[in-house]
Amino acid sequence: MVCSAAPLLLLATTLPLLGSPVAQASQPGQSQAGGESGSGQLLDQQNGAGESALVSVYVRLDFSDKTWPHEVSRTLTLPAASASSSPRPLLTGLRLTTECNVNHEGNFYCACLSGYQWNTSICLHYPPCQSPQNQQPCGCLVFSHPEPGYCQLLPPGSPVTCLPAVPGTLSLNSQLQMPGDTLSLTLLLSQEATDLSWFLRHPGSPSPILLQPGTQVSVTSSHGQAALSVSNMSHHWAGEYMSCFEAQGFKWNLHEVVRVPLKATDVARLPDQLSISCATSPGFQLSCCIPSTNLAYTATWSPGEGSKASSFNELGSQCFVLAVQHCPMTDTVYTCDLQSPGLAPLRVPISITIIQDGDITCPEDTSVLTWNVTKAGHMAQAPCPESKRGIVRRFCAADGVWGPVHSSCTDARLLALFVRAKLLQAGQGSPAEAVPQILAQLPGQAAEASSPSDLLTLLSTMKYLAKAVAKARIQLDRSALKNLLIATDKVLDMDTRSLWTLAQARKPWAGSTLLLAVETLACSLCPQDHPFTFSLPNVLLQSQLFGPTFPADYSISFPTRPPLQAQIPRHSLAPLVRNGTEISITSLVLRKLDHLLPSNYGQGLGDSLYATPGLVLVISIMAGDQAFSQGEVIMDFGNTDGSPHCVFWDHSLFQGRGGWSKEGCQAQAASGSPTARCLCQHLTAFSVLMSPHTVPEEPALALLTQVGLGASILALLVCLGVYRLVWRVVVRNKVSYFRHAALLNMVLCLLAADTCFLGAPFLPPGPRSPLCLAATFLCHFLYLATFFWMLAQALVLAHQLLFVFHQLPKHRVLPLMVLLGYLCPLGLAGVTLGLYLPQGQYLREGECWLDGKGGALYTFVGPVLAIVGVNGLVLAMAMLKLLRPSLSEGPPAEKRQALLGVIKALLILTPIFGLTWGLGLATLLEEVSVVPHYIFTILNTLQGVFILLFGCLMDKKVQEALRKRFCRAQAPSSTISLSTNEGYILEHSKGGSDTAR
């Protein structure tokens, strides 16, 4: 069989030679095309003549009008020469092999005919044609000038099909891969092969994507066999798989098409549920959109009566729309049935809820987006703005009040970069090419980020790029690194409240993700691009390359405020210097990042309040392509307030979300300078934690706090025991009853508060700890209740001083005291929790107590000082009343005796509460020495002891009741008549003294 060939501009002649195996050919009037001839093949002897060989001679034909005779386009069979003729080359046929066209730039595009191919030596030196028709490896090359090359004949195969003999077969486990399956491709080779690569061409894509080992791709090879495996198949992995290799001097390309059906999560529904009023909206529109795939899908809707279906294509997706023209009378579930030949239909439901008369609804709202009337308990949905992907949701509460708006809208271009970066880590693409391309687009995307979803998508993209770079161990040039740093600067400069706070509410570890990505990518600079310095408002980088000869010490400084300096002693780098490898040291300062990192503290850091200097220092050392993490580094963070803790960010803490740790780091006192100097035995991201308005760490103070609280709890228990013995004796009149009832509730509240406060340090800190939140709320409520009961006691005293002859009924006064003593502090504590917890300003960092930086602590200190002030006014009024008695208030001598009791209580009990929280407020507002902290701790923790001594045991009625209880001694009868008269005055004085607390 003779196989025909397509017309080409290069002419090949095949001649069986008689005699000499070498031949030269030239045609008059034509230029000879140089180049080597193809391999000769031995032929059988013919007619008893000598051996003959098949030799190819290539002749170039030029056609000025780019046309040629039709006869040249087929194989020409020439008449055989006579037997008597002398031995000479015998021309038996002509065949075209190569077609060359010239473009307007003067470049030659030379394509091979079927069965021919450029050999690998030429293919490596010239670029391929960028043409969709160029599916054959080395089938078309671009030359800058006419070349003497030619397409060579591929190894012959079957004489029936006229196809070349391919030295391998490609097989797969199934052309139809279900989502989640594992694809297996196997290449069996019959010849020795080199430069084996795997590619994937997506549907509609002009160029294939290189497949490399990743999280989903694995490649194996052995003698005569190679295999490709792709796990967790999805529509992102559908397309034409190609195995490319070199064998027998040619490049070969074998391919198989793989189809992957869509799954329900691949279908975007808008909306996925709908609540509608037929009276206001007689019609509505539903849609389901699918991504582009190599499977043809059609959609049918049910029910479809009275509706109009349509479809349209947009960038990267196909949407099927149902326009419902008549609103159904009852709740209905519409189904979008997506069908593809040979596959089970994919059914996607959309629930429609009809609002009936009398249903509670949320009203129409057009303030920002258009929210239609929605039934209570249902979710309203709205489409994202143009060029964004996702959906906007808003819940209608059961009482018909709109909830907050939740948006998942993400910029479509940024989402495409995210998908590309994720697939790059999975194994699609070459990191050396794709990472710089994606980084080049990140600054623009960071500048246009306008939602928390944009921010989180941007951070995830950087994370996947960092993982791909670390796994492939590739290096970035200056341009790529600049793009990374510019994007990082813009991310750090994003608005905290509108973007970062909302993003951290979804992913609290977002700041840790950014830090890990930046420190991984920043140390990947190419050696030839060193030294490199780059400075932006939030990012400062200095990178240097050192050879075997290393300076005495490595030192670096940054013009930050305060100035930041770092030094690495030579002995830390000695092991690397001895190896003779080049060493690159990268120092990176990130401003504002420390405030974006989650408040996670490792072992030994959980009992303090911390502030950071506003920057994070990242130091990394690369020896060749290996990271060097062990080494001594000395850092000077400039002037700092309080007691510094040298820490580093440990990404392994808190289930991989990261946290501050001081392991391997210690603070050093700089001689003659108040700077914070840190010494660490490893390299990573460093910072310093400070407590600017708290007492420095002292074990004696912590021990004093525990001992004081223990003594206070014991004293309060004793006070309860005393009241258990003498209660009936000391509450015989109403004034005594009110006074001791308030004092008893103070004891109960303070006992519970001290117990809760003493156990709080043993709870896991942080806003995500329910136990820590509960302990903080209880301590806040119970301590406030203690002081509000003291206020109730003072108000009762003030009433008795102003209205001496007016008796207070128990059934009215006691409920008012309970309302003031418990409900008021409960409401204040609840408002504080609801106001400051969503803002992240409720808990102290690393402690189960109110935060002093955001204002939550002042909701406790403020009412306490106000109550102390009111008690002071009551005491002043009591002294004035007793110093200037009226005629109806009894003998002046009795008043002066009561005045002495008031003054005594004022001098003893007022410091317990007034001075205590006055000192507490002073320690919050400004720096103080350690002495006020000790005084505050002693007075604060021993409140229970003072209440036992001056509120309970110094009461004469309590003393008399205890003596009667234990000594069985009876008081003289002559004092009985005076006790009632004097007791009434003393009740006022004791009540006034108690108000000093």
C-alpha cells in the first residue's frame, strides 16, 4: 500500500541505490537543502544485482506564490531504468515532509507531515509553534531564518495503517472517574525512554499543564514502566492526560481523555432557599450554575409548569435559569436536574416557602442591598456584586427582626488565583513558573480586597504558594520577592475593624497563616540576587549572601521606632562555614503583625498581661537549599516599658494554629540601658511581650495573693459560723436586721468571689474557653454584688439618720435591698459581657479577668469607687447629724458617744475599700513602683479578714452573744435598761462605720 502525504514545502526523494551506499543529489536550478540523511535500511537483493540500500535525499523547493502543482502533493512513481543502463541512483518516488510558512515578522513556521517529526537535537534548540493545531510533539518549530533542517521519517510501523511504530502504550483504570476516586495511568515502554513527563490539558485550554508530585499527584517509574496516580478526583482534574517522552531520537506523546462528573457541591444555587410573599412578588427566578467541564450537561426543572427555562454561559461556568411566572400557593421544592449522557442525573433542590397571612415576617430593607419580605426563621439571600463570586445571607429572626449581614463574596480573579495556587500544591503546574506569575498579581488583588472573604482568600493563596515553594525547593528572583513584600505591606495595612476583625472571627489564626507564608517565601531569594534590601511602611527586609569566609559576627539594624538590632555570633555559624557552602541570611521586620496574631500563649506565659512593641522580627539562614534553624541570636528591641519576655512564634502550638513561646529564649539586662535585650537559641519569628501597667513578675507577690485569699476565705467561713450562732440575738430590731442582713450577703458574695478568683488561674485562658468566660463573669458579678450590698446598707443608714421616727417595714425594704444588691450588678456584668466580648476586649490576655486596656475593667472599678464615694457622703452626713443634734433626737451626750463609734469605723474600715481601689485605679493609670502593688494586694485579699474583725466580732451584741454562748455568763440587770437606748444609737454608728467599706 502506498500512503499519500499532505503538501509541504520541503521535498524528500527516496532512492534505492545500486552499488555504492552513498549518493549525492542535486537538481538543476534548485538549491540543495543541507542536513543529514535518514538512516539507511538494508534491502533484499534484487535481480541478482549487488546489495541495495534505501537512502533519502532532501531537496528544497520554493514557490513564490505559496502554491504548487497538484501533482507534487502526491507520491510520484517514476519508470524503472533499463537493465542495460550503467549503475546509477534510481529515483523511484517523491514525498513531501515539511511545510514552512513565513509570517510578517520574517519567522519561519515549519510543520511536519503526518509520519514525520523534527528530531530531538533540533527540537531542543528552537521554540515550538504556539498553535492549537500543534498537538504533535516536535511537530512544528519556529526558525528565525531558513534552516537546512527537515522533518525525519518516524520508525515505520504496520504497512497497512502506514502509522509509525510508537515505542509504548498508555492505559488507565477508567475513562470515567467518579468524584473522590483515584485515577491510575500506566505507561508500558518497548524501547528505552528518557525525559518522561506527564501533562493535563483542561477542556478548552490551549496548552497542557505539567503534572508533578504533590498532595494529590504521585509519579513512579521503573524499567520499562511508568505510572501516574491522582487521588480524590474532581472536575478540576478532568481533561486529556498526556505522557511525553523521548525514544529512538524522537519525542512521543500518548494521551487519554478522562471525564469526571460533577457533584452536588460543585453546583451553585441562587438562592438555595427562598421565602416569598405571592402578594408582593407574583414571580421569581431560580438558577443553578456549574463549572466548565468536558461533559455536556443539560438541565430540566421540576415542577416546570407555568415557568420558562433558559441558560447562558459566563466566564468559566454555565447557568440554567428558571423564571417562575406564577407563584405557587403552598411551599414547594423545585429541582434542577442536571443530566449528561451515560450518567445518573444530578438533582439539586431549591426550597420555596410561601408567606401566608398572619406569618411573622421581616420587612423589606433596601438600605444597602435589597432584602425582600422574608418569613421569620428563614434565611434571605442576595447575589454578590458583579465580578464577585459567592452569596450574601441575612437571617430573619423568630421575632421578625433582621440579623446581621454575612457575605461570602470573593473577587473572581482572586478566587481564580486561589484555585490555581491550591492545585499547584496538589500537583498541577510547575512551581518555578506558576509561583512568580501568581505573586505578580497579588499586589493588585491586595489593593482591591474589600471584604473579609477577600482577605482570607488572599492569605490562603499565599499559604499554598509557600507550601509549593517549600516542597519544590525553588528560588525566587527579586521581582517575585518584591511582589510578595508589596502584597504583605498592603495586607498589614488593611483596616482592622472592617476586614481583620471580621476575618479573625471566622479564622482566628489568620495572622499566623500570614506570618508562616511570608517567612517561608522571604528566604527563597536566588543567590545571584543578593544582597537585597527592600523597605515599605510595614515591611523591611535585608538579605545578604556570604561565602566560606565569614565576618566575625553578623549584625543587622533596622530604623524602626524603637530601633531594632540583631546579632548572630560567629560560633553559631561555624558548622556551616566549615562545610564551604554559601550562606544567605534574611532578616525581615513586619510591623502591626503582632497585633493581628491570636492571643495564644504557651507554657509559662499564661498568667500575665502582655503588650507587644508593634513589630515582629524574622531571621532565617539558608545553607544552599537547606534551612538552618539552630543558632544563637541576640536581639535588642529598644526601650520597652515593664518587664519584657523574649518570645518567638511557635507554629506547632495550639493544634497548629500557633502561639507565643519563650522556650529557648531569655531576657538579658543591657548594661546602662533600659532596652529589652533577648537571647534565643534558635531562628524564627521573634518579638517581646511586655506588661506596661502591671507589676513585674515576683514570686513573693503571687504567694502573697494566694495566702491572702486563703485567709480571707477562712475568715469569711468563720464569720458565717458566728452568724449561725448569734443570728437570733443580733437581729432583734429592724435596724439591726437590715444591717446584719446586708453584711451577711456581703460575706456570701465575697466568699464566692474569692473562691472563684482563686481557682481561675487553673482554667485555660482565652475567649474560646467557656470556663474562663464563666469564671470572669462570676467574679465580676460577685465582687460588684459585694459593694452593692454595702451601698444598700449605707442607704438604710442614711434613711434612719434623716427620718429618725419613721420605721422601715421589712416586707418593703428587704426586696429593694435584694434588687439593688443582686439585680443591679447582674445587669451591669451582663452589659459588660455583651459589649466588650464581641470586640475582643473582655478578657485579659492569658488570664481569666477583665481586660484593662479596652475599658471592661473600668465597669468594675468605676461602680466600686462611686459606691465608696456615696458611703463617704453618708458618713459625713452622719457626723453632721450627730454633731448638731435637734431637740427631738435625744440627749447630746448619747449623740457624741455614737459619733465616736462612727469616727472609729471610718478610720478603720474606709481604707479597706476606698484606699484599696484607689490604689487599684492608680496602678492601672500610670507606672508605679512595686510598693503600691504590695499594699493593694494585701488590702484586696484580706477584705474578708477585715469584715470578720470590724464588721462582725467588734459588734458588742455579737460579743455579748458569744460570751453567753460559750461562758454562760449573764449580764447585770442594771445594764438592761440602757442597752436598748444605747443600742439604737450604736446601730446608727455601726451602720455608718460599715458604709466605709
